Amino acid sequence: MRTLRDRFGRPLRLAVVGGGPGAWIGDMHRGAAQLDGHWQVVAGVFSSDPERSHAAGMALGLAPERAYGDVAQMIARERGRDDAVDAVAIMTPNDTHHPYAAAALDAGFDVVGDKPVAHDFAQACDLLQRTRKGGRLFAVTHGYSAYPMTRYARHLVRDGVLGDVRLVQVEYIQSGLATRVEDGPPNRRYDWILNPQRSGLALVMGAIGCHAQHLACFVADASIARVSAEVGALMPGRRVVDHVSALLAFDNGARGTFTVTQAAAGAENDIRLRVFGEKGSLEWSHRQASYLQLALQGEAPRTIGRGDAFLPPEILAAGRTPRGHPEGLREAFANIYREVAAERMALALGETPVQAPYPRIADGAHTMAFIEACIRSHQDGRWAQVAPLPQ
Amino acid sequence: MRTLRDRFGRPLRLAVVGGGPGAWIGDMHRGAAQLDGHWQVVAGVFSSDPERSHAAGMALGLAPERAYGDVAQMIARERGRDDAVDAVAIMTPNDTHHPYAAAALDAGFDVVGDKPVAHDFAQACDLLQRTRKGGRLFAVTHGYSAYPMTRYARHLVRDGVLGDVRLVQVEYIQSGLATRVEDGPPNRRYDWILNPQRSGLALVMGAIGCHAQHLACFVADASIARVSAEVGALMPGRRVVDHVSALLAFDNGARGTFTVTQAAAGAENDIRLRVFGEKGSLEWSHRQASYLQLALQGEAPRTIGRGDAFLPPEILAAGRTPRGHPEGLREAFANIYREVAAERMALALGETPVQAPYPRIADGAHTMAFIEACIRSHQDGRWAQVAPLPQ
Amino acid sequence: MRTLRDRFGRPLRLAVVGGGPGAWIGDMHRGAAQLDGHWQVVAGVFSSDPERSHAAGMALGLAPERAYGDVAQMIARERGRDDAVDAVAIMTPNDTHHPYAAAALDAGFDVVGDKPVAHDFAQACDLLQRTRKGGRLFAVTHGYSAYPMTRYARHLVRDGVLGDVRLVQVEYIQSGLATRVEDGPPNRRYDWILNPQRSGLALVMGAIGCHAQHLACFVADASIARVSAEVGALMPGRRVVDHVSALLAFDNGARGTFTVTQAAAGAENDIRLRVFGEKGSLEWSHRQASYLQLALQGEAPRTIGRGDAFLPPEILAAGRTPRGHPEGLREAFANIYREVAAERMALALGETPVQAPYPRIADGAHTMAFIEACIRSHQDGRWAQVAPLPQ
Amino acid sequence: MRTLRDRFGRPLRLAVVGGGPGAWIGDMHRGAAQLDGHWQVVAGVFSSDPERSHAAGMALGLAPERAYGDVAQMIARERGRDDAVDAVAIMTPNDTHHPYAAAALDAGFDVVGDKPVAHDFAQACDLLQRTRKGGRLFAVTHGYSAYPMTRYARHLVRDGVLGDVRLVQVEYIQSGLATRVEDGPPNRRYDWILNPQRSGLALVMGAIGCHAQHLACFVADASIARVSAEVGALMPGRRVVDHVSALLAFDNGARGTFTVTQAAAGAENDIRLRVFGEKGSLEWSHRQASYLQLALQGEAPRTIGRGDAFLPPEILAAGRTPRGHPEGLREAFANIYREVAAERMALALGETPVQAPYPRIADGAHTMAFIEACIRSHQDGRWAQVAPLPQ
């Protein structure tokens, strides 16, 4: 990896949209991108108010002329620069994801987009087509599937260690909307979150459910074919969706269960996954992100840890400290950014890139198809098909 | 309690059907019944072969004339004795539960029945009616809801500590049928288990699913009104049901999820429950049966333990050793037997018994209605109503 | 085992001294003895007040003439009976252990004694000699080393799975004396506990420290040769010892640490052991008594559970329910009682008994030597030798 | 904090000594320093071979003239620059810590030093005096005491929530030297580590023991006054110290135990701390760094998490993501760097800095006094006094 970076001769240049100073998700993206020296944040738009945006960019140390006032301006000006950015990272409210990503792709930039990739499946397919047409890269920052141990879980599944996958259980439960935030003082964040036009077809799915669904599909190495879902609000009177529970049928024949909610009072924020196969099972929880439980039938369960010497090299490389030294979501995000950089650098050098497992726009589109199927299933009171991706 | 036992003047006399020496569930019942000195096992039938039955009874220390050859004989003879048994405990293959229980009830004995109480809902309603008509007691040995900490979980719910219950998650997952036992050497136990005529409408529900459903209803203090279920076999080609996953709607408005399987390769045998309410949540796992997690919104989660001095007296009384000294399923079973004894002794003395929370035939009948609804939902591919109990 | 019991033809008869109804440790002994049908409690003394003793025995269902008023009377009368007891179980305040045990041994009874076995090492050696001279059995109820998983830990050590043992860490920490019980209302239990003449040379050692020391020696398969200890009270102004921490040197060259206290405010009652060897380590905690962590160098740590099919038969036999069904201290005590019974029955039948691993008077004497060495080390401010057992 | 940074007008400039590309501890320091935008790494020496050093600096993106060939050169040249570095961070083999730090201090630079700060107590006192004399800052990167939850633990102690501290247990156990690395192929790292002249008086203390000791003192808000220690090697024949266990007496009257080893085969790398006070106890493990267990006597234990809304603002500020999103050692290190920056910026602006809790040279000197006392105690077989710091 380092060699590729050296051959390329410079870090890639990143523009960010959203996530100004003080927004933790912005710090997460910017910090992750720069963690390994593969990216430099050099341009950005941080607010819909041009003055605030400019001030924020300055506070982050950008050159004044690259602390832009709006996205259209940034894209237009960057296109004209010799040292134009290589990619645009998008971490704005959900309803802006599609237009900003479409504009960036059309201008010839790679995209690192926060989830959900779009408002609905049609928009997501549109981005998928633009990405394909332009030969661009489009990464979706599902950090949970970028931990060494979730990567290793997928490795075990693909390697046949579990045999055929038979049952997948995934959940993402948190308490962020467990109180009546609707009744609290106005708040920029809740303004768009509590507005279904802006936050999307099912708030909880865009916020956290997509992470759970992607993680399950990623590790089980499968797509969801059919679903029977309950979609609604645990909080009485709430206008947005704060809870989805579902029964799943995967395209490889496995069964599954899925529960996501932001309205679980008192709950620890946690995403948990269990995969049961023919020969054994594995279990992972975000709360113990550096560990993976592997239990083969007839053997004592084992706790595998990030850094264990017997892990495959690509899994070891996804960690940065020895076993027993905690790493966090930042390093998982950094894995995604590093892989996108490696792929872009390799392509630029005319080399064949390693096929890295970071989530892509096709994954984001499958998520949107899944969300729409959940809603349809709930409305009809029966199982619904998940739409396939366009060829 | 001791006082009541002293006033009554003798331990109650118990006949057991099934569970001879070496059968762990038999040891469990007999040991639990006698743990606190409220019951004495004095009669029994232990095999469908009269000679084996007699020998087993002798090995257990019964008087020769009370080591019976079959149930009908036992019931007939016991009725005629001055020192007749007070109750019959049934732990035979599932298809015999209804006839044996019906015979015992009709002969005027109380019943302690292992689950499932019957083959189907109609049979269960029949037992319910016989129990009511005869003024008998009918306990179902769902030991999981008899632990001090699941009792306390229910106490917290009923006390309003969680506020309205909004989401209930329950699962019972094990690996007992994770291999192709169908292909193994013939085995008395698998003979009846793998035969749907004998093991019931849905094997996994009779074996463990009923425990999960009862525990959820018990703690959430609610019944299940509707269900959307997947009912089948994770093991390819299996004739009996080894997996059920379901979405639940409770009669108090709460939502729920339910997963039970005996075909989870590598899985720890565990029953887990989480209840999320308006103000907080609680979590319990059989693996840590002596502890209960309580997390109120805005506060740090607490780990409450059996024996904590602040617990209500009836919860403390359900434990027998100080916090930090493990107790097991035996003591939970013993709570059920002790409560049945206390109720019968109080009634015999003309006193008003304390309303103990042990599971009764009405609970067993609700379980059968739930199982039938799951099957109906699966067949129809949509939500199904759970039939109400007869008035 | 069952066969031996059948050949012997009757359960052994047990007399108990102390632990009347309502005393949890009494329930524990009586329940454990009778759990598997190898013992019947038929006689006892339950109070220093003859009338209370008699009433307690009656409440426990003893024949009136065997609910004795004092120990001397019991021993004298039982000796004269055709159906005399086979053993005496002692669970009285510490200062009475030696005289009662000596009397029982001298009268030809086996002894099951609660810990500590005596007031000091000299008394313990005296009991050891009497036991040897009379050809009696003398079991000490260190229940913690009678769990299947601590038994298996020892098995792994003896089997060489860890290689040479290098470091042993053991602790027993609880909060029973974390408040100023000295200032509370008078209380029969505190009366003798807070009186060093009655509770022994170092209260915390007699109460719980002996369990920790025995468990460490049992699993590490070693004796303690030297110690550097701090012996005192964490609670300011306390007259009895509520805390001992020590550095250990075992006779097999291993190093160790030892901490026991009853004055740890807020602490979970827990005994924990870790053994590090040449090739790996193991860890056990009473809080998860049915599990053992085994971590071999270079491999992922494994969680072995009671009931795992690959365990040796004698370990499996020390459990009574499948993996995932909690068992408790009662079953561990029952293992001790069952093993004493098996040994006595085999001897009575002229057979060679299996050498069972229950703790014996020699272990109890080593404990007393260790306690005296701790005190000497503390007084001298340097390492002290642990006295060897008499040949 | 951001305001101070803005008022100061630029990030501080950092020179690093050691930790070139590929050394995880170097990535840790450089990444942590730059995480929040308070520092920029602009100069460095990365190897004792000037050419390798220069190449490494270039690979890290330094200006060619600031990728120095040796420390003396760097200090001399940086002193002469208008944009000289503000501080020097040192992460070289232990024997170079004192000379490099002394040179940096004498040249007027602040120092961020990896542990141990020096070879012995005398050297550490020398650095303490130089730091005082020059009015410099000297931070020691004990990252473990820079986690939000260990900070909060100290807060609880200082706030009196536990009452008087009575017992402190700390350990740092790992398996890095659990095999005969002495017999392996030559290795740059083992070269200096296995040489007591270079790695220090007691290898395990310089490597990890100092972290454990500092964490204990930090949280208990106390110094160690006396110690009874065993200092040696668990690995037979090893020339360096790989194990220390000790009994501690703190200056506030608390007792303690201490165990550190790198030779624990199979052990998870973990540092654990428990503090028992008059009213309750707390427990922290590096493995669950984002959580703190608090157990008050008579109440159920609580699991407090990084991000909990009720935490004091300075504790919340030490975290960067919401509860339930893992953070790691990188963020803990970043807290130290951020605090040093804030202090230096405030001093430069003539403001009174907030008294931040990062470890300083006085703490490092206490550590060296403790190590020397352990060795003395071991040699003498009795308790030893820990030397006080010079006034």
C-alpha cells in the first residue's frame, strides 16, 4: 500500500461537503481520510450559508479560495484547477445526497458518500448508472463492515468455514429518538430529521438501519430477496419511522431477522450480528468491535481478536495497533478511505487495483431497494420482493 | 411459607410420570419438588414397559407397591389410598401430555405438567376447562420465568418502572438439532422427537419456543394478539420444524420479535429477553440467570443481582443463597413446586392463597394458540390472529 | 456410581451439626447431601440450646429421638444404634470445628466439615492424625473446587496442556463486612465472627480466604511454600482481619498473588482464578462458574462450558444438566457429598475406591499452615515459610 | 479549546524523534498529535542512520531540510529557524530518552516523551529539574490515564464518591515475551529490549509496568509510599525482568496490589484497575476502555459510558463520538497532545492555562522511584520505601 502511495507521488485531494468543525461525523470523515496520509482535505462547503461555510473552511485550515460558499461553485472552480480535488466526500442532510453526488460524478470526481445514498431506489439507480458511465468510484461509508473483525467474519463465510449460511440475525438499536424530541426546542438537526421529505422514506433506515442491512449482507455474502416487515414508530404519535423489524429471505437461501430502532429507551447504541451456518456460527457486536466470536459445532467457542497472528494479511492490515489496544470507528472509516485511494492511485498508474471490500454505490442501491420492500411489505401485511439492481 | 408448611403438618405427596433415573429432566423435577421440603415423591410411572417402570421406581427409593406399571393403574390405586398423592407431575413425550393430565385432573389430582401442555389449542382448552371444573391446580414448568431475576423483571414492568412496554425481543437458540440426527443411530429420544405426530405441530415450539414465548408474555405482562411468522427447518430436508422467527403484536400495543431454533450450529444454549419501554429497558439472559440489566433513559445501566438487599421480599425469597453464589434451573423449578404446594396447602387449610406467579394451564393454552397462529401465518404469508382463550 | 449405590443397598446416613432451618449454609449442606440419593439426613444438633435444637430437627423432619440436644449426646446415642449415622457434617461457628470433628472421628464416624477445619495449624494436624489413625474420611467443603469447570482446569494443568505453571492469581472479594457492622444492632452471627477468639486467627481467611487458597492449590496442583503477606483491616479501627493480600511462591516454582477481603464496598461476591503456564493460561470466575476460559499462546481464547461433549467423562459426570442450563453451588457441594459416599460405600464393600478430588483434612491443614505463615510474614515484614504437613 | 486555538492563530509545530513510517507507536504519536488540528509534524529524526532518517522523514511528507540526520543537528538547526518547532516528541529506545529530552529542554523546547522517562530515578530527577528551571512543559504519554473513563474514575475519587480509598488493584498483563524470543532470529527491537543496559532497570516496568503504576496513582489520586515486590522472570533463564508482582502502600493510607508481566502465555493484552473505597468501588479494563463500572455499596453496579449526558463537560470533551461508537488509544493520546497544546498556547498568550491532567515529568520521576523501590524490596526480601521527589 505504502509503495503504491509512493509511486503515485502525492496524497489524493479531497473536497468535503458538510460536517463543519464541531460536527462529529465531519471530524470522523476528515480525520479518517487523513489518518494514513493518502488524502489531504483541501476544499469544502460546510454550510448552506456561504459566509458560515467560508468561515468554517478557514477554521479547518483550508486555503481561503477553496473554502467555498456552495457546492455548484466548488465543483465548477475545482474542475478548472490544475490541482483539482480527486474526490468529493458528502455528509449533508439526506435529501441533498443525490444532487450533490450526481453533480460530483458528472464533473468527473470520485465520491465518498455518507448513507443513505439517495432518497429512493430510483435515485440510487441513477447514481449507479452515472458512476458506471463515468468510470468513477463511489464509496459508501458503512464503517461497520470496515472493521478488521467484520471483514474477517466475511472471510470465514466466503472461505466456507461456516458451511452454508442458514440464519442471519442483525440489529441496530439505539436511544437517540427515545424521548419526545418533537416537543423539545427547535434544533437544526431535528428540523430535517423529523421531516420525512428531507430524511427519507423511513428515517431509522436512513440513519442506522442501512448499516445493519449492509453489514448482514456483507458478512453473509448475500443479498436480500424477500422481506416481511413492520415499519412504524414505537413513539406514539411520531410522524417519522423510528422502528423496523423484519423477517428476511436471502438470495442464497438463508433466513434472517432484522431489528432497528432509534426509540429504544435506555439502550446502548449497538449494532450486533450473528450468522449461523451449517458448521458453526459467528457473532460480532460494535461494543466489542475488535473481537469476533467463532463457534464451530462440537468445539468450544473462540474469541478472535484484531491483531491475532494467524489472521490473513489483509485482515491484519486493516488494524493499526496490536491486539488489546482499542481502535475505533475512526480507523474503520480510514480503511474505506485508504482503499478508495489505493484503487484510484492504481487506476491512475495504469495498474489493476486490488478488489477492495469497501461498500459501493451498488450496495447503496440494494439498501434503497430493501427499504422500499420493507415499506411495501408493511403496507400490504405480507412478504414483499426486493427489487434487483439494474444490469 | 415455612409457617404454612408447619400448619399443614406434612409435605405434599407427588406422583411422577416419566423421567426415570438418568433422565436429567426427571432428576430436575424430582429434585426441585423435594428441595424445600414441601413435596415428597412417593409414587410414579417411569416407562411404558411395566417392568422397567417398576425397577426404576425401586431404584428411586419408592415403596414397591407405588412403583406402578402404567398411569391408569397408578391413578386408580392412588385414588383408593388414605395417603394418596396430592399431585401428578408429567414429563413424558409430548403426545401423552393431554391424556395423562386429563386423567389426573379427572381423578382429582393437581397437575404439574412439563411443556407443551398438549398437542394443539383444542386439547389445551380441554385441559383448561377440566382444571377449572375440578377446582384443581395446573402448573406448567416454564422454569425460566421462575428465576428471581425474571420475576423481578416482571415486577419492574408491572410497577411502571419502564412505562408502557413498546418492544419485546425474545429468543431461544440452541444447537441440539444442528447436525443430521436423522442419519444417526436409532435413539429412543429422537424416535418421538422426529415424529411430528408425537412431538407436536412444530417441534421447536414444543421443545423450547414455548419457553421463550411464555417468558416474553410473563415479563411484558401481556398476551400476543397477532403474529407474522416463518416456520420451517434450517436443516435442509428435515421433516420437523427446527426454526421459527416471528414478528409479534402484543395485546397491550407493544411490538415484538421472536426467534427460536434448535438447529443453530455452534450456538450456546441460551434464552434471552429484552423489553424496551417508554422510560427504559431491561435485558436478561439465561446464561447470566442471576442478573438483570436495567437501563433507564438518561441513566447508566445497572446490573441487578439475585440477593440485592433492595429487592422486594417475594423476589428475595425466590433465591436461596447470597448474591454472587450461583443458583441454577433446579432452584427455579423448585420455586414453581413450592408455590404450587403453598397454594394447595392454603386452600386445604381454608385460607386464601397468595396469588403466585407460576405458569398455569391458561398460559399453556395461550402458547398453543400462538403456535397455531405462527403456522397459519407461515402458510398464508401474512399476519395471523392468535385465538383468545375460552371464557 | 449408581451401580455402587445399588450394590451398597441403602443411602448413607448423615448427622448434621449446625445449620438449622433458615440458615442458608445448612440448607446447602442438607440439600447437597440428598441431591443424588446417596445420603439421608437422619440426625442432628441445630442449636446450643437443646430445646431450640430439638424443635429445629423436628421442623426438618427428623425422628424426634434423633433431633438431639447437644453433640456429645448425639455421638453417644448414635454409636449405640443399629442404624447409626455413617458420617457427621459440621457447619457451626469456627471455634467448635475441632472439638466436634475430633469427637466424631474418635467415635468412628466420617466427617464432612465446613471450613476452616480448626483454629490453628496444630489443631488441624491433630485432626489429620486422628483421621489417619481411625481410617476415616474427612472432607472439607470447599465447593469452588468441586465445580466441573474448576475440576477441568486442574485436569488441564495435570495433563500438561499449559506446560509448567508459572503464575497463579487468585482472589475472593466481597462486601459482607464493608460497612461498620460493629456499630449495628447485636446479631448472633456477628457476635462470634467479630470475636477473634471464636472466628479464628484471621477472620477473612477462615471465612473466604481459605476457599481462594485451596482453589489455587487445587487447580495449580501445588502447595504454597513461601508467602509475603499483608494482613489487616481495610475498615479503620476493626479488631478482626478483613483483608489479606499476598505474594506466593509455590512448591513447583510458580509465583502467585492472592487477595481476599470482605470489606470491599460495592464489590460483587466473586472468587476468580487465573493460571498462566508455559503454553497458555486459563481463567475462571465464580460468577460464570459453568465456563472456563482457555487461551493457548498463538491461538484464539476458547470458552469451554460444562456439558461440552469433548470433556472427560468424570468432568461431564460432575454436571447434571446440558450446557447452557445454569447450575450452582448446590450441585458443587453435591459433588463432594457424592464422592465421599462413593468412597465410603466402596470401602464398605471391600472395593478399591476411585481416588476422588474432593478436599480432605490434609488440604485443610495446609490452609492453616498458610494462614499462620501470612500472619508471621506480616508481623516480620518479610517472606515467611509455610510449615509442611506432618508425615 | 477551539477559541484558544483560534486566538493562537496557528497549530503548534512538532518535531518527532523515532517512530518512523511503519512503527505503530510512531503512527500513534504523529496521528494523535494532528488529530484535532493543534499540532503539525514538521521536523524529525527517524533513525540513527542519517540517510534512513532522511528518507523516512521525506516519506512522511516533511520538508527535505527538516528530515534531519540526528537529534543534535535537529535541535541546533530548529533553534535557528523563525518557524522553529514548539516541542519535541521522543519515542526512541529507552536508553536515549534522557539525553534527547535533556537536550530538547535545554534548547527551550517542550517535550512529549514516551515512557520510561529515563534509565533511573536520578536521571528522571535531572529532567524534572531541567523542566522546572526552563519553565518548560514535559508530558509523558501514559495514554491509559487519558481515556475519558479513567479520567472520570479519578474525578469520582477526587469528588469523594467512593469515600476514602482503601484498596487499589492494578495489573498489566500481556504475552509479548511469553515465548523464548531470545532464541529467535535477531531483531532490531529485541536487540535493545533484551539488553538491560538499554531497556532499563526492569524491562517489564519500562515497557508496561509504568503504565499500570501511573494509572493506579492517577485514579487513586495518591503516590506509592512503600512496596513489597517480587521482581524477576517467569521465563526460565531470562536475563531481563518480565514479571513484577507487588504489595503497595499508598501515601493516603490505601493498600494495593500490582502485577505486570509480558510473559503470560495466551493472555489478552489488558490493563485493569479496581479501586475500592469507603462507599463503593470502580473497575476499568482497557479491553472495554469506553466504559467504567461503578458499584456503590447497597446499590446495583452501574456501567457508565463515554458520552453519557450526565458526565462533567471536561470528561465529555475527552471523547469525540457518541456513546456506543468505539474510540481507541489514538484518541487517548490525542487528549494528551491537545492538552499540552492548550497549555502552551495559553502561556504564550499570557493567559492562565487550565490545569490539565496529562502525565508530567514529576509523574515519570515517581515511576522511576517506584521501580527502584521494587528492585530494592526484592533484593532485601522485605518492604522498601519509595523515594520522594526532590522539592
